Amino acid sequence: MKNCRLSTDNRIGNSEYPRITIITPSYNQGQFIEETICSVLMENYPNLEYIITDGGSTDNSVEIIKKYEKHLAYWVSEPDRGQTHAINKGIARATGDILAYLNSDDYYLSGTLFKVAEYFRQFPQTDLLHGRCRYVNEQGEKIGEQFANIQSFAEIIDLWGIWWQERQFVQPEVFWSRRITEQIGHFREDLHYVMDYEYWCRILKAGGVVGRLDAELTCFRFTSTQKSNHSEAVADELLQVVQPWLWSHQTVLPQKDRSRLQGQWLYQAVLMKQIEQSVQKGDHKYIRWLKSAFAVMQCPQLLFVSSFQERAKHFFSRLSIN
């Protein structure tokens, strides 16, 4: 998309509408960033604060950003500590009642900001709002969609029964209140892949109210270079994030649910890695099962895991046949 046509100056304006701050972190996304910028500005939302924090791109990104700088509340191109730092730089400058960040390879669909503003006006207690997210390929062709279904902290930390069962939030569809940011702070810069997930968790842990808008709001673009392609690293970081909450006595969970989730965590983060290492060492299957049995003695929560139960059932049935 080139030279998007804008009917107004989209900087902060009409106070009849809640102020929405959009932050676009970017680095060397010249191939896509103009479509991202235009999707925000062509909304012609009358109380928009649009901030772009570029990490010192060496492609044509800065040239593109400069084309639209009169419509931006703030932009910068300078080296940073990565995507999360760029987002936090934007949040530090944000004055909106409603906040969101939109990566420079994703884009909004027509009418998104007005729909979001109207929802927050009707339901002012909302702290996190999401809609439907359209999945697209590099050419912008629709390849799927997602409509999250999560309302509580207990649900969002259940990676196995909820998050990984296609009930998860997709980052560009999420908007949140300034009120909740003032309560929980900024994004964690030590996280490389799942800083958004951890932030949504903190919102819900703080008692944030989730709103669900049945409308396509955004497009999440799948590309060959995006970080989320590193599925194993993403999963490992998710496990790292939820571990302290699953074992904390301050996390309010029924004991049965706590044991089940701890068992799922131990199965994936400990037992499966132990089995993989044992296979690589060439251990006999009986040795592997002795090690697994010892793991169960140390971590009885594993007995709550259906995958472990199935493995055990399969092992003992083969043992009885032999």
C-alpha cells in the first residue's frame, strides 16, 4: 500500500471520543510497515495518539515513517534493547485511555478503533478487550481466524487445556485500559517471545475485566522470519512464565486444578525432556521407565496427567503381553 489517503490530521483531537494510543514497534520491516501505518491512520479516528518506536532500521522503514510523521504523536528511530523495550518506550509516552501495540507486519481492519472505543464507552469497567483476529499470509490473503475465549487468570495459565486449545488471545487484537497499566506496570523486557502473554496474565491476575467483541478487528500476518515460528522456544518461555504461579500459594486455585496443572508442567518441562535425553543416550526402555517411576515418586502430580497415564497404560500392556 503506497501513499494512503488521509482525510484529517490524525493527531490527538476530539475529546468526545476516548483517546486511543497505538504503539508500533518496528525494526527493518519496510516491506510491511506502510500497510500497518495506513491501517491505523486511515481509520480517521478523531482522538488518536499514534507512536512509532523504530529500533534503528537500516532498510527503507525510516523513509516510510517520515512520509506520515505529521500524523504521528511521536516517532523515533534509534537502537534499542529489542521489541519489548520499544513497546515500553511507547507506553512511557502514551496518554491514551485505551492502549494497544500493533507490530509493523500486522494491520487493523476498517472501523476497528471506532468499534473498540464504543465498546469501552458502553462497558467502562473493561480492562482487556479483544475481538476476532484474521490470520493472513505474507500477501495478505486470509488463511484462518481466531476468537479467544478466556475470562479468568485460572483459565489463562492453563496452557494445556485452554491456551493451546485454540482459546488464546492473539496479540494485535488486544486493547487494554490505561487504568490497568497504571496498576501492573510495563511489559517484562527479559522475555523474548511471550511478553504479551505474560502481560495478559498479569492483567487477569490483578482482577482485570475481559471484554469480548464479536467482530474482526485485526490481521495477524504469518511470515517466514517472525519470532513466533520458533515454537519450541516459545513453549519453553511460556512454561517459564507460568511455573511460579502454579506453585505459589498466593495463586488462588482449587487444589485439584493446581495438582493437575503442576502435573502438566512437570510432564512437559521435566519428564519429557528427561525421556528425550535418555533416548539420546541409548538407554533401554526399561531404564527409561525406571527413571520415569522415580520421577513420579518425586513428583506425584504426574499421576494427574492423562498423557502420562496413557504412556503407563501402554507400557504395562506391552509388558503383560511379553
